Amino acid sequence: MQEKRYSQMTEYELHREIASLKEKARKAEQLGIVNELAVLERKAAMAKAYLLNPKDFKPGDIYEIEGDPGSYFKINYMNGVFAWGSRVGQEDKEEALPISLLVRE
């Protein structure tokens, strides 16, 4: 069976997927499987991004990065649920973050 993309899931399905990923991440953390934990956390962040409205995130705005206190991200442009830009102080390195990782002060 083909798995659904997050972009094709309903809000209910996304919430179920996030709960499932969090449970798997908890187990991976208990077992000390660090790389598995990182992958599951990233998948959960991606799923959460589809529960948010990309129109709420504007180019030029600066957000704190969830899970990285003191690190800030300035949006250059939006592409779907990804904000493209750079970390403040590292403007020469462009990257994309799921909008679920961006926290308003």
C-alpha cells in the first residue's frame, strides 16, 4: 500500500501520524537510538508544518528556531510549508526549515 504524503492527509490523519511518530521517538530515545530519534523528530516536525498556514509566515520576519534556543532564522521566501532563509549571523548559508520549527517571540 502506498503511504499518503503529509500534504494529502486530513487534519485528523496528521494528528494521528504526529502522535505515532512521537511514540516511536520516545521508544527510540529509551533505547538510545539517537539517529532514529532524530529522523522521527524531523518527520513529526514536517507533519506539524502541514497543520499550519504558510501565509502566517512572511519574508523578512525573524523567528526563534524550536529546539535551538538563542538561534534565530530570517525568512527570505516561502515555498509551501518550508521557509527558505538563513540563521541570523550565518547569512551566507541558505537553508529551508519546516514552518513548524519557527517560533514567534
